[in-house]
Amino acid sequence: MRNSSRLKRTNERTNVNYSRFSFLKAKRCLSVVLVFNKWTKFFANMIQPPLIRNLKELLEPVLEPGTNVLGYQASFLTAPGDNYGSTMLAVMVDISNAANETKKLPLVAKMIPASEEFWEVFQIDTTFVKEAAVYSHIVPTMVDLQREVGFPEAEIVDVFCRCYNTRVSLDPNCKKVDADGVILLENLKFAGYITENRRKGFTREQAEFILMKLSLFHAIPIALRYQKPDIYESNLKKFLIKFNSAAGLGAQTVERMVNVTRTDLVKAGVEVQLVERVTALVNVCRHRQAKLTPDELTEYFSILHNDLWVNNMMIKYDDSKRPVGLKFVDFQLTQRNSLVRDVLFFLLTSTNDPDLKNSMDDYLEFYFKHLQSNLAKLKIPNLSQYTYQSFQAEVNRIAPREIFHILMMLRVVLAKKESIPEQSEQDVELFSSDNLVEEDYYNQLFLVVKIFDQKKWV
């Protein structure tokens, strides 16, 4: 592996007297000064997280009456490589109540990425608004349906964290997200939730717990589509317009990513004929995505998280280390499509099962049984359509369309943390670097392709 280039620094101090230098040397010296100023600005920005302006006006209206926001302290929440599509801040807010008692309120502030290049890559004017709508419209609608059909309170969907408030700008008439756009969420770490190591992935016990929760997340929108089509249209569908998540990268960058993946497949030891078949299928997938071609509207059409990997899930454990709580985070890419996409993407990017090649069917059957059970509790009118045979047919139809998403994300999921620079220094070229990944990436890449081959999905 090649080592990444590093900025060379010296402690040598230079005083410049332009009268003693030729024009050429003065020009070179000016370039040094400009570079120095650029890096000074970069390090200053990284030392201080972005300001959350007018936090008092944003937060106080959603707190208990008489609560005052006194101030806040903020720090970067995530390490380089753990989040690319936004800047995540840990925010400790000082508040006082009507009795003038003070306390701390731990929050997370989600803001636009520090790197301007990622503003376009992640299409923040679409993704930021989409995520805000999940909390403001979609979650309440899902909960209302469950309560209406008589779900016990303990079984109400609970994979969403509390959202305090959102805004796209300080200007209430502005619809374009700017540097003052923010989503204020509860800080789940203070409630005992943790993010697992993305390079280790989830055990079978953890994976089954996640699939059980995911099945309810998928089941509720299906029930809404059948039972309350008007509400489904107004509170869900209009916020989940399909968009090309790779459009911000540009055609040349996507082409390069495909070529890098092809090279990686060869390095991983995949036989040449299979490499060519996979590459051809990836190209079909990306052209389908560019045309915004949705999956067919079958009984398995639902809301997708659409980015369900380790870093977008937080788990809470009991004293015996068994999972008892799960939260999904980062709904920037959520949309409507076949629920099979979420299931396969999760299993093939984020599980650490040494026997995954032989246990895929077990995971799929486990998920389906819980989906079927939840649909029955939601009293959908066409439950007889949901057989394991119809689900298997859906899996076989959709899996070839998800390979592009899975393979492109494996480099992100399994990237070496030490190879990823701070947020302001990140760009899309980073993901093509030979130094970004190592053996575990190539092993997983080989496994995924072999599963696709074994299942005749490629």
C-alpha cells in the first residue's frame, strides 16, 4: 500500500525583504504566504466547530414553558471517516427553568458538511430537507397509525431519536439550505446508546435484533399505503421523491469509482469472468439510477432508510450485553423503493458473520417472519399476498439492482480511520486512494461477489 502524502512542515522562520529579490523570487515568496494563510485558516476552522447562531430562538419554543437557553458549548461529534454528508456536533446547552434552576441539555446538531465539494456531492438542498421531513411529518404519521390500530405502547416504533427542531436558514423565507441550517437531535450517547465499530460489524445476535426492528419500520408505510392512501400521499410520499444520489459526483467521478472497484475485485482474487459480469451489472445499475427508475410497485414497496450501515445505527444494551434498544440515524437518503434493498445492503455491508455465505437465507427468513407478523398486527387487508415465496421472488428480482450501492459503499464502511483526513480536507478523490483500505475490505468484497454469484444474482 502506498502511504498518503503528508504536508511537510518546518519550524524555520523566514523574513522577506522584497527589495533584495528578483520579481520571480518575490512571486514565489508571495505564493508561500498565500499557502500559509490558507492552512492557517484551515486549522483555525478545525479547532473551532461552526457556530449555531440564534440557538435560543430555535430551541426555547420546543422546551417546557419558562425554560431559558443561557448558552452552549460545542465540539465535533464524529471522527474523520464516520460521517461525510454532514458536520455533526456534540452540543451541551445550558438552560434554566421557571424556578431559575440550571442544568445541562445534551444535544446533537447536524449541519452541512465542512467541505464545499461535499455540498454538491450530497445534494444538501434535497437531503437536508428530506431528513427534516422524516422527523416533522413521517414519524408522527407512522406512530398515529400504530396507535389507531391498537398497538401496545411498548411496541410503538422506536427507531427514531427525538428531534427538537430544524431550520434550513436564519431567513424564514429561504428554502435553500445554508451554513445556518441545523437539525437539533437528542444526544443518544447520554441515553446509553453506542455506535459499534464499522470495521468489525454486527454479530448474528445484533443483526437479528436490527432486522426485527427494521421489519416494523418497513411494515408501517405499507399499511399506510393500503389503509390511509390520502395521508400516505400528503405526509409521506411527497417528501420521498426519488433522486440520483450519485448525481453530485459527476459522470467522470462515478466512472472512476466503477473502475477502481473493478480493479479491487481483481486484487481480491475474483476470477476474471465474474469480474466482467459484476462490472457489467454495476454499469446497468448506475444507468438505471441516473434515469431515476424506481422499483415496481409491488406489495414490498415501502420507505427505505437507504443507507443502513454500522455508523447509521446506535444500540443500547442491558447489563448482560444483550441489545434492548436501537436507533436509526441519518435519513438524508431515505426514499420509497423495494424494502429488499435495505435488508440486503445492511446484511452485506455491516454484519460480521463468518458463515454469511451459508446463512443469508436464515437472515432473510428471520426478517420476513417479523415483517409478516407486523403486517398482521397492522391489520392490512391483503395479508395473504405476503408469503415467503413471494418475498424470495422479490429478493431475487431486486438484489441485482442493489449491487452498485453495496460495492461502492464497502470502501467507505471499511476505510482505515487513520487514512482519512479531517473533514475540511476531505474530497471525493479520497475514495479512490489505494491507502484507504486493506485486507478486510478485499475479503468482504470477495465474499459479497461470491454470494451474488452463488444466488445467481449476477
